[in-house]
Amino acid sequence: MRILLIGAAGKLGAHVHATLADRGHDVVTVGRTSGDIRLDITDPVQATELYDRAGHIDAVASAAGDVPYNTLTKLTADDYLSAFRGKALSQIELVRQGTKRIAERGSFTLITGALARDPIVSGSAAAMANGAVEAFVRSAAIEIAPQRVNAISPTVFTESLADYGDFFPGIPPVDLTQVAQAYVRSIEGAQTGQIYELD
């Protein structure tokens, strides 16, 4: 399959890229500052350009989404808007625009996170964005068939515990290898409307 991978340079994206390439897929990498195509998908105009430049695509996988972290009283209205644009709306646009651009039986795999169901202090903006993505996936799945859409929803990565472990006290981490396998399941499998929870 020819797969468009957004956020391929990040910790998760690099692992997903290697996993998909090892399975024989042709992976087209996308990022703001690196990759085969360099664009900012938080801009709907650039999302259109992404599909124009990508050509034939069988599947789209997203491993990108920026959200601010801070306590509720310190987050501003702009912070919440930034979280929605950075993680939810950007991925919604990938699907909205992509349904007419990818293979007839192609798929979309989006990234969300455990905060949609397991909140932490300073994570309300991320929880809001994750919840929006998950609700969208369930709704979009019943409209875009035979194309498919799923979301990967991991907790903190084992490989990121040194940086973020203190924010997730007592919450079991998940290895990037396991998260990448969930992408494989979504892309190569047949399910749709699924939230693959990894914790």
C-alpha cells in the first residue's frame, strides 16, 4: 500500500514509519520541517495541497497533534482553540478532504490519547481534543464506507517516561512497538469506527 504518514519525524511517527516500511508499504512522510512533503496540516489550504502533491494514496495515518498543557485556571480560550485546531480539526480535515482523494476502500488512522477517558491534572485541553477526535471517528465511520476510519488512543509511551512520566502517576505506560502495531491493525485490517485503547 502507498501510505501517507503525517508526523513521521516525531517519536511515534518514526516508529510507525519503520514498522510500515518493514512490512513492505510505500510510506510518504509528511511534516512541517522534514519529510517527503513539508506542509502544516493545521492549515486547511495546506491540507488540500498535501493531497494534490501526494498523488495516489491507499491509506492516511496521522501521528501528529499539538496541544498545550496547563492547569484549567491558566489555560486561555486561545489555548483551547489551539488544542482543537492542532489535534482535532487538523485530523478531521485529513478525513474530510481525503475521502475524495484516497482509494475507494482506503483508510484513515488518527491519533488521540488516553486523556479522553483517564484525565490528569493540566490535561483538560488535550482531553477535549482527544474526545473530539474519538467522537468524530465514530460518526465518520458510518458515513464514509467502504472507506474506513479508526483512532489509536495510547497512554504515555514507555520511551517518554523520562520526560512525561511525572504527569501520569500510577498510569501504566505503553511501548511504541505496541502502538505501531495498532496502526498496522487499523491500516491492514477491516474494522472501522474503532478506538484502539492502549494502556
